[in-house]
Amino acid sequence: MKAISRKRWLPLLAAGAMLATTLAGCSGGGKTDESAASATPSAENVYKEKYDPPVTISTAWGVDPTLTFKNGETIENSVATKWAKEQFGIDIKSLWSVTDTNGAFGTKLRLAMSSGQEMPDILTIGTADNQIAQDLIDSGMYEEVGPLFDKYASDTWKEAINQDPNVWNAYMRDGKKMGIPVLDYAYNHDYLLWIRQDWLDKLNLKAPTTIDELETVMDAFKNKNPDGLSPDKVVPLSIGFKTSMNTWMGDPSWIFGAYGTLPQQWNLDADGKLAYGSIQPGMKQGLEKLSEWLKKGYIPQEAALWDENKTSEPAVAGTAGIIPGPYWMSGWPLKDTVQNAPDAVWTPIEIPAGPDGKAMRHGTQFTNGVTLIKKGMEHPEAFFTYQNYLFDNYANPEPGSQYDNGLFAGYDYQLDANGKQLPIEEIDGGYVNVVRYLLVRDGARIPDAQMKALQSLAEGNEPTTKLEKDVAVNYGKETPAAAQVLLKQDDISYKDMFTGPTTETMKSKMDYLNKMENQTFNEIIYGKKTADAFDEFVSTWKAGGGDQITKEVNEWYDQVKK
């Protein structure tokens, strides 16, 4: 998660919508007692729904700097750690915690690993620290998890992870599953275009469906602005590429998608091999187009210095006409535009196609991290007791069930006198994103649950599930419609196909190659070099380690592809 306000809104989607199952006896969630016990009929089943006497699970925390606490609590001693003790007989022991700013959690983990400190039994690591996760897997300190998952994970959890079996790929070693993927919602960071519908209406224009039509609209927004803004005050298309050409808001990668490639990710080529998107021919056309748009003032002059949050500023100020971003942006940040432009109406539209009818967008992985289990952990099955319960009872709570409104009353939800859910701004003492108090990031997510709930609302159904109620109470009214727009183009969503550990040549060459890429692309966009500089870049990239990296990436892919 990269934006403070974004963190505030996404957790509202932290539970799913449709079907819940319950734990089956002491069998690891729907499994027979025999599968979780030894072959001896009289042997005790080690998997418990509650442990008496209690068992201990140690962990370490990278605390989100925006995470809040109330009632004198801390990450080590919170409503969630007390719940684990009372609900499961599990003591959560914190070895250490650190506020995770500027990569502090990864740095602390690396120090602990290299200095021989005690390592946590259960360790959840987000995608931002993927390299340290890979290094910990390779260190031999953490257990092969595949047999444990097969033995103890509940059916609900297994069905969720089987929605995309490729989620295991990033954590495989020699055919063994070494880390449990932390599931995220499908399409959560896929993007569409948000456009000022009120400007379109005043100009008698239709939403653009092609790059050519988009240029017509951008020109009108800038030079015939219906709100009377002077051309120098208007940002027709608010994008930025300070951090990446492939990001989550203000993203420019779809522009290259119109010409058949997506930058800074590995895509499947016609031969079924992985190819680096930034060196494909379509990049040259996309760079030329961005350079043209910069000269015409269609994109910000400071785009190379703008990160994701910066691209939202003109949108909220009412001076931007279009911004790429996820379907949930009507809740944040676009909900605030009316404070500066009272007549503003944002509408979600599909990604426009290029001259050959092609459209591509960066797709969302079904994961946002990994959970590792320490080798020699005394009670690894206790982790599954904890996490199975969340998948079976919290990820998709049935209407009227215990977690139908949230996890902990007075923290992530509050009901009014009539039993209706209050907006999070009205929770006494403030809203707390308590799923970040749990052992696994965001608790438990079932990938397709979010979109199912949003589709139901878009079809006009009354909100009945937790997720539906959250959206209805706290989100912009365009959210369900935006989800539908997104799904209309599900065939143009392309995930990064390389999710493995850093290859040997990447370790020594990738920083150099990335710097060269960013510099060359910026120089072409800003007119310091002609588009032909792209061809020279490709040659240098290949000779400077890129060809070897491509070979290594495909060797990995050949091992894991299904």
C-alpha cells in the first residue's frame, strides 16, 4: 500500500461476500480426523479448535505508519491478540516490532537473519519486501509449507487459493511450496479511466473509445474548457511516472498497451516465452505518443516527477479531466472533488484502443505477500487453527453472522440504535483498521468475493452482505458501476508473469538496466532524444545483461508453469 488515504479506504473491502463454511470438528476444516492425526487410531489429533493449555506463536511486526491504536493498545497487546488467546488458546508473542517507514521492516528482518537472532515462528511479509522473503526461503530457516497446507488448511482456504494456482509460483523451490501466498482481491489494482462526465456533457462529446478520440477530448478539455479554466490551468490527463511506468494510480502503461506491450513487466510472447515488455516495438510508439502529448500540454509537464499521490491532486482540485486508476477511486480520492468543483461528476470508462484495436492494462496479482513458517516450530498446526477460522467465518460472513459487520465492534465498525452500520467517520474514538493487527495481512481474502459483491450491487440488489454494506455506506456511488466497466475488459488484463526470486544476473545488472531504461524513456518523452534512441537502448539492454536475464526468467517459468 502506497498512499495514506488509499489505506483508509481499501480495508473496507477486507471481507468477502457470498458463502461461508464453518470449521469441521478438529480436523483442519472439513478434513477427516485421520488426515490430521497419526496413523495410530488412538493418537491425539494435534489440530485443535482451541488449545488448553495455550500454545505460543511468535511473530514480528512491520507496523503500517498510518495504523492507529485506541484504548491504550499496542501491536503487541491489542484487541486481536486478546481475541486469539480467548478464541483459540493461542498466545501471540511479539519478538519485535518496527514502524515500517522507508523499508524499516525489511531492514530489521535482514539484520535479524544475518546476526543469528531468534526468528519468528510465523512471519508475514508484504510484496514490497519480496526480496527479503525470497532470501529467508533460501536461508533454510523456514519450513516447506505444502504438506502442512495440504493437511491442515480448510476447504474454504484451499478453494480460495485454487482460484489461481499460479499464486504459489513465487515461493516454489525445486517443486516444493516454501511460503503460503497471502491472497488479495482479483482486479483490486487493475485500472480504468475516470473522466469528468460533466465536462463531456457541456462539450457535447462522447466518452472516447480510441486513442484518436481521446486526443480530441483532451484537446477540448484544455482549449475549450467548459468551466472556463485557462489552458495552462488544465491537466487533461493526469499521469505520472516518477516511481514506475506501471503503477496503481495515474498509470501510463495502458498507453503502451494500445501499441501491444506493457512496460516493466514480463509478458507472454507469441511463442509462449516470457519477454520483457519495456524492450518490445510497441514501446517506441508509446514513447512517441507521450512526447507528443507532453508538447501539446495534454499530460503534466512534471509527469516524470509525479508519483501516484501527486497525480490525484489536480483531479481533486477540479482541474484534471481524466485520471487512470482503480474502480474504488470514486470513494477516494475523487469523492473530494466536489469540494473544489461542486458540479464535478466522475464517470468510469473503458481503456481506449490503439490504431489496430489493441488495448492492454496491467493486471492485479491475486497476492500481496507471503506467510512463512519457521522450521522446527512446535505447533505449526495452531497457525492453521487461527487462519482457517478467519477464512471460514470472516472472509465471507453470512448475513447476520458474528462478523457480518466487521471484526471488532468499536474498532472497524459501529452500529446505531437501530442496528444499522454507521459510516466509519462516525465510529466513537475513530476507525481502526484492525485487520492489520492480525498475523496475516488483511486477515483473509477470497479473490473473487469482492467483484461478486460489487456486481450484485450494480444489478440493483439491496446490500445484504458485509462487503455490500461497506460499499453502500462508505463508498462513492459509482463504485459498483466502475467494477462492471472493469469486468467488461477483463480480457485486456495482463499480470506480470515473472513472480520468482531475483535471478543471479538481475542481482548484478538490473539496477543498471533500470536506470538506463528510465533515463532513456524520459529523454525521449521530453524531446532530449529522438524516438530512435529506443533502438539503441534495446541493443544495450540486451548486451548489458538483459538477454541473460531473459534466459534465467524463462528457466524459472519452465519449472513452474502449469
